[in-house]
Amino acid sequence: MEITSHPLFGIILTLGTFEIGKRIYNKFRLPILNPILIAILLIVGVLMIFKIPLESYESGSKMLSLFLGPVTVILAVPLYKQLDLLRSHLFPILIGVTVGAITSIATVIILGKVMGLERVLLLSMAPKSITTPIGMELSKNIGGIQAITIVGIMITGITGAVAAPIICEVFRIKNRVAKGIGVGVSSHAVGTSKAIEMGEVEGAMSGLAIGLTGVATIIVLPMVLKVLYKFLI
């Protein structure tokens, strides 16, 4: 059996490229050098150069996906440490998450329609700002293509992680709760990894926003689609 056909190949390649990405990021500390982005580019490069079938890589990489849920739950630990802060900002957080979810869906549909995307692509991209497990199921239920949804979620997360510090600096956003919620609402778990680097409060609020945005999106998506249905025809 070729080494590329073994399940460990996908695991080793994923962990190895991510480690390289971390080392590069730690050395230069540039937002564009996000470890996940570097890992993705390296993995794609390896698969293309050596002509390795995607199925061979996925046989092992899918095993890592099993840890996605538990890792997300771990984000509750820093949130627990910030319960008092959460209670004092509960109403603004709920409003911000709801508005963020609506804005995310509406902008995808409107801009996608302007660019001439087909209806199925618009539906596939609508859940782009929520965590992968929820986004996949939601995409399936509304008639989207799960594979495209996953790509949209990945791009959204990486873009958010790269752009978050820059946006906060340009617009002079100083409130730590606002920064954390903004990152979590717009770029889910990948963005939260950057929010944790920004600070403990930012990381806790971003982790909270992941769950709240998922729930808010499930609730508001059908309503937003109904309002904007004429754009999907």
C-alpha cells in the first residue's frame, strides 16, 4: 500500500503544514501569514505537485474533523471566566449578533445576485459566517451545496482572521467586547483563534458569538430569504 493511501498521511500532512504555518507566522507576525491559510496552500501544493488523489488525503484528514465539536466546546472555558462581563453586556451582544447574522446573509445574496451567481450558489454561500457543522446542515436544508458552503466558511474564517486586527485599527475599535463579538460573528472559529491572540476577553466573547450566531442564523435565514426571494429567481 502506498504511503499516500494510509489514513495517517492526511493527518501528518495537515498537522505538519499547520506547524510550518505557525512557525512562519510567529516569526513575521503579519496577519496575512495566517497559519491556516499557509497550511491550506501547502496542502494544495503537495497534492498537485505529487498528483495525490484528494480521496487519499481525505481518508485521514476526516479523522481530525471529529475533534471539531469538542474543540468548539472548549471555548466555553474562557467564556466562563468572563460571565460578569457577559451579563453586563447581554442586550448589546444579542442585538449585535442578530444584526450581524442578517447582514451576513443579505450581503451574500445581494452581492451574489449582482455578480450573476446562480440561485443554488447563493443558497450555498448564505451560511458562510457560521461554524462548519451548523453551516453544512443548514445549507442542505435550504437546498444549497454542502461542498461550496464549506469552501465559503473556510474563506470567510481566514479572511476574518487576517482582516480583524486591521479593521479594528483602521476604525479605532477599542472596546474589547465589541472586538470579540465582531470577530466571532463574522468569522466563527478561525477568527476566534485570532481573537484569542488579541486578548482573553476578545477570545471569550468571540467564542460566545460562534454559538449565538449559529442560532441566530438558523432563525433569521428563512425570513431573510423570504424577504429577498425576488433576488433568487
